[in-house]
Amino acid sequence: EQVQLTKPLPEFHFEKGDVATIVDTANDSNGNTGYILEFFDNNGNTLQVVVVNADCIALPPEHAVVNYRPYKAA
């Protein structure tokens, strides 16, 4: 399922609104659910796989436009 970030992830160079795919879920030691996200470039290559809290993602709006932007990894 595709989601978009509700917050930036500066440590990975991702911005609020960037689109990712949920590949799995994970629970921390406190029982909080996290999501394992995979980010792709426009050629389908994996940029990063990261784990985020549920409050960092949302389903894209029904009538949304996907925007491409340059990405520079650390």
C-alpha cells in the first residue's frame, strides 16, 4: 500500500509528502506499531528502507498528484 509522509525524515533526506510503500509492520517493546517503508526512485530502484511510527504516514488524498523531486542520499 502506498502512503505519504506527514512529517519530514531529514536523517534520510525525505520530505513531508514523499510517497513510500508499506512493506511490513513492526511492534516496539512498548507494543507501539511501526511501519517499514520502502522508498523508490522513478526507475523503481530502492532508495531507502526505513521504520516509522504510525503518526508519520497517511493515505494519500483520493485525487492527489504525485510530484517528482531530486533526491540526494547522504
